[in-house]
Amino acid sequence: MFEHLDAYPGDPILGLNEAFQKDPRADKVNLSIGIYFDDAGRIPVLASVRKAEALMLERAQPKPYLPIEGDAACRAQVQALLFGAGHRAVAEGRVATIQAVGSSGGLKVGAEFLKRWFPRAEVWVSDPTWDNHRAMFQGAGLATHSYPYYAPDGLRFDAMLATLAQLPAGSVVLLHACCHNPTGVDLSREQWQRLIPLLEERRLLPYLDLAYQGFGDGLDADAHAVRMLADAGLSFFVANSFSKSMSVYGERCGALSVVCPSAAEAERVLGQLKATIRANYSSPPIHAGGIVAAVLGEPALRAQWEAELAAMRGRIAAMRRALHDALVARLPQRDFGYLLSQRGMFSYTGLAPEQVDALRERHGVYLVRSGRICVAGLNTGNVVRAADAIAKVMAG
């Protein structure tokens, strides 16, 4: 019956994580998967989330199916977090928001919506981008291409603009709102100010991925691209996630918001997003929606969460500095300044695939073959070992 099926080659990042778990070496270091670990190498359970869940259990509410679009309180809190309290687009009812199964679920729902209602649209993603971006849009039947973004000497912004300026109207442009995955290289505010008029002039449809809000410069600062686009009056999509920021990976807490020209259009968009969801998973998880609504909606929990998020952001910055300093001490002739200028959980090291293989095989240090490292996998107990291994591989 199923003999004609191709074998699934596996996800390259999840496969690396599985190989890491099987590695018997006690001093192995996992810098592959995009998960925040604390200084003890554990996935933290945030006190704010634990208290939110305790409140949910104490209230002992029934657990019916949520509406197709998700928990109303969760959706309202997502809008306030993304756009800021009282933003005009939200107040005018021009933002259609669904609670999604993680930001991946939001991206996929949006992709299927685009295929249904913009069937001739093609999608453009940054070179490089998160591997699953292509798979999601192509899986929805949308042709997917890339625009110039990153080079070892920095952001290829002029080449990016030149490419986007040639795209046909209606093209979808996937943009990382902050903490670009995999490079850690972001557009500056000034560059966004140059990009937005081009998007408007060419009638391109921005699709923002915001999976790391709070890991760059802070919650509001990391949402500046979303708010700049909304302030400019553009229509666009934004998928966001709480997996990292609330450390609730398996709960699949995410959302998709679509900013529309009018409340009437937003109502129609929401209806068709619901139709897309109904034909897929029917409704999102009630526990995930409750966590987001409670943490963002209870003032004491919100303040505690923001403090915990700031501590995570600070630890990542400290690990960037520690790795930078250790590598400079070992290879003073090389420039490792990119570790300090790149932002968020990830950095591009410039290591070749063969060097990445050598790190894994000889030293038990696991990286994605693109040379991307998850800085959040470093801690005070392994950063020196990781630096030693990287320096040895770089030195040949």
C-alpha cells in the first residue's frame, strides 16, 4: 500500500538535536536548536507562567472547544503587545487576529489563506531564512523565491531594495521583525523607513515573522517594525510566538494578525481565516490561550514576566560577550565583532559545513551546518569549551 512513499529525510535541526541526545560525551555542547536554556543548561519554567497556570487550575473552569479564532482575551492581549495599547488600527477594528498553534501554525494558516485568495501571488523570503519558511509556503502551493539579505560583511540592504523594487504588485515579502533567524542581523529603524515606502509604492504585501519579541532590545523596541508598518497605513500579516519569550514551547502559544484597510475588510479576513482553520485543526489549544491571557492580562504577572524576559535577554548578551572575548583571546588576528552586533538568540559564525562537521565529530559541539549558533545554548560552564573548539577548527 505505501511502498511508493519516499523516506522522510528528517528535519536538519531536530535531527541534530536527536543526535546530540544520543552522544555519550559528558562535555558535549548543544548550540543547534532554537531553545532558550538557563545557565544550568535547562529549559526554565518561568515563575509568571507557573503562577498563571496555578490561577487557571484554581478557577477550575470547564474546558470546552475554543472558538475557531481562539480565546478572545488572548487575542486582545496579543494585539496590545504587538501594536501598543490603543493603537489606531486596533481601535478602529482593522486588525483581524487569530490564536494559532504557535507562530508556525499562524504562518501556515496565512499561507493557505494567501493561496486561496491571492492564487497568483509569489512569496519572497530572505537569503538566508529559517528553513521551514520555504516549506510552509511551498507546501501551501505558493511559488517561493529569495531576495538578497546577508553577506559575511553585513546586511545587503541596497541589493535587497533593488530586488524588491522589481517584484510585481501583489508579491508577498516575508520579513523578520527582529532577531533575524538564522543570522541575527536586523534592519535598522532607518532602513525600515526606507523599505516601507518601497513596499507601499510597489504594492507588495509584507508578511512579518515575530518569534523573538523581547530577545532583542525589549518588548516595545522589538515591535517597532510592526508599528511602523501600521502607522504607515499598510496592509500586512504578522505571525508571533510566545514559545521562547514565555518558555512554553510545547504549549504552542502563537497568533496571526492581519492589518486591513477597514473594519469591514478585517471582518471578512477573519471569517476566511476561520474557514481555513476549520478545514485544518478546527480550534486552538485552550491551555495555551489561557497562559497568554493571564500572563499579559494580570498586571502583577505581566510585570514579573517582563522582568524574567529581561533577565533572559541579559544572559544571552552576556554569553555573546563571553564567547567574543574568549575567541579574540585565542585568535587575536580575527574579527569576531559580529557576535556583539548581531541580536537575539542566533549568530552566524561564518564556519563552513566541513568545519561544523569537525566541531561535532571531534569536539562534541553541535551547530547547524549553515554555521548558525544558538547563543542561548551557551552558559558559564561550557562557553570556554565551545570557544576552544571553535578556535581549533578555525585555525585548521
